[in-house]
Amino acid sequence: MSSTLYASVITFDITPPVGTAMEGYSARSDVSQGVHDSLYGQALLLALDDRKVLVMTLDQLGVPLSFTHDARQAIYGRTGIPHEHILIACSHTHSGPAGILSDVPGLHTEPDPTLQDILQRKIAGAAAEAQSTLQPASLGISRGHVTGLGANRNNPLKGPQDTEVFLLQVADAHGHPLAVLMNYGCHPTILGHENLRFSADFPGAARRALNAIYPHSTFLFTNGASGDISTRFTRQGQDFQEVERSGRILAGEVLRSMQFIKPLPVTSIGGVIQKVTLPFRTFPTEEEARQSIAERTRELKELEEKGAPHGEIRKAFTRLQGAQGQAMLQSALAGRGSVETELQLLFVGEAALIGMPGEPFTRIVLDLKEQSPFPHTAVVSYANDEVGYFPDSVSFETSTYEALISPYQETIAAALTDHATQLLERVHHAER
């Protein structure tokens, strides 16, 4: 039995027809009017002996777990790769199509079965093509730190942020970069609700900038500690020029970090799925929700009247949105006490990818990296499912927008950290 690592990477276009509804902003009032830059899926397949692991990245807001189950089954039928070895990670662009997600409070679009079917067929086809084009490869790891792109959107000066960009490089037999998987946490929300053209936002711009230097390499973007991180306080506009500028910031650090790649020996690869139940909290009554909305509306009006800084007005506006979200959650989740979802761990040697089914706050990610027994750990958000924000305890105490719109109990960060840490420890021990 050979112990040579093999790899393959496939890129495929997933841009839907113009006229398809768009996802990401409840304030967006019209369907797509054009394509600024194409949306892509990318399949990275690694094979060692009789094991294979597949990372599938998508320029999508998110996918529901039911979609992931169907996609995994289709991939298994074409390749034989087991479900627990397949991770589907979305970039969370807010300028992608609606119709893939369903049953998510706050999103008002209907499922599009045709769009879902086409995307699943493309995913399975890409996995099959990747399996037929495997070649000898080696892995390497590097890390850098990105400044000037994301910031804590509730407290940009003192709030926590994970500035790390984590790189897993796959090189061909000649040492040339075949693929680079990058992990960095930030909401891709340069473009606002006024935009009606499909775009991968800054992750797509970063890929384009990197391909200008490495035209024969594939760059895959996975999101990290994004729940409380965005470009709200760093962007210089919300147009396509700003998308390109922001993408170059990320690309520049990835390019620099690629020059410091260190070899990653790989003696084993694999994946594990852990089912988890996330309990909902008790929501305010209708009367309490109305009072909160009135208070937040009054707060916003007072700030506007006294000419407060834009950042303060923006935070007050999002707190109002959060209060409105409380009323929405009270109605949408009536009679439901929890959600069933999953965590996933993929490992390649001493590197681990932890898939989170939503939007983890920075504190969760930093704690997991610190506690992980794997020397190289990245947290992949929007992985396999999208079940909302996972705020930290401080956010609940200060009633941030994300905490108000999250359906979970105040212990959600600690619970997820515990679940993921135990998974990391169990797998690391079993594989050593």
C-alpha cells in the first residue's frame, strides 16, 4: 500500500441566471440585475492510502444541513468518499443567490428546488472530476496576520478579533503551488443591499489578485471568526472599487505568508461528524418586544438629531434591527425548543479544520485554537449548515445586534467550545 499523498483541485462556475433573487439583506427589494464577477465552487481532494477527504468551498451565503446531506450522498455515489470526510464551506457572500437556504428566521426568500438540484449536480460532478485527476502532492502550512480589512463591528477599538490568516498549501511533485486553502474571519459585506449584481465580494477579489501572481494555482477561501467581524469600520466605500481594494489587502498577506510555507508531514487523514443539539432561549413577550423596539427607535433618533458619529449611529441602527429580530424570532420559532445540527472535524496530519454550522464569534475561535491538541487548527464557519449567530457572553450582556437576533441561550459560546474541544481531543488521541 502506497503512503504517497495525492491531491486534486477543481474550480466550477455556480453563477445562477440573472433575474434570480439574491440573499443576504432583508432590505434588498429586487432580484439580480447582472453579474459583476462570477461565483465559483472549488473542490480540494486529498488522498492517502485508502482514505480521502474533500473540502468543497462555495460562493454562497450558506447551505442548510439537508442540502449538505443530499450533496454528500451524491458525492458518495460518484466517488465512494464517506459523508464524514466531506466538508462543504460557504464564503457567506451577501451578493449571492437566494433559494439554497430555507427555514432560516430573518430570510424571507423561498427555496428554489431547481437551483438546489443544479448546484448539487455540479458539486458531485466536481468531486468525480477531482478523483479522476489526482496527482502526487505535498502539504505545507503558514500563517500571517491581516490588518485593515476586518474589525470587531461592535467594538472596533477594544473588541476581540482573530487577525490570523491560516494557509494550507498543496504543492505538486515539482513543488509548485497546486492549491492554497486560506482561512480568515470576516463578513463579506463590502457590497450593501443596494447592489443587485452577483459578486463573491472581497474573497473573490483576493482570489483574482492572487491568480495574477500564480495563474496556475487555485485559491480556496474559507471563513473563520466572522460572527462579530466585518468591514463596517474599515471600508472606504461600498462599491466594486472597494471590493477590489479589500481583496488586495487579503491577497497581499496571503502572498507574503506563502513565502514562509513550512512542510506538513502527513501520515494520516480523515474526518468525523458530531451531531449536536443547540437549545433556544426564552424570547420576550410581544409587549416586551414592542417596548424594546420603541426604546431602540428613540435611541437612534436622538443620536441622529445630535449628529453623532456614523459608527455610533450604525451601531444604534443594528440594535434596532436586533430588537425587531426579537419579535420575529418569537413568532418564527414558536413551539420549537432547539435545533439539530453538526460539528465536523477534518484532519490532515497535525492540521485540523473544525467546521462550525453558523457564525462563531471571535472568542470561540481563539479559545479553540488555544485549546486544540492539533498544532495547526483552523475554524471554518458556515460549514455544512447555517443556523445563525453564536455570540459570546459579553455580547449578550451588552445586547448587541447579533445577540438579539441569535435564538440561542447565553451559554452557546461555552457549549460549542466544549463540544469542539472534546471532538478535537478525541480524534487527536485516536489517531496518535
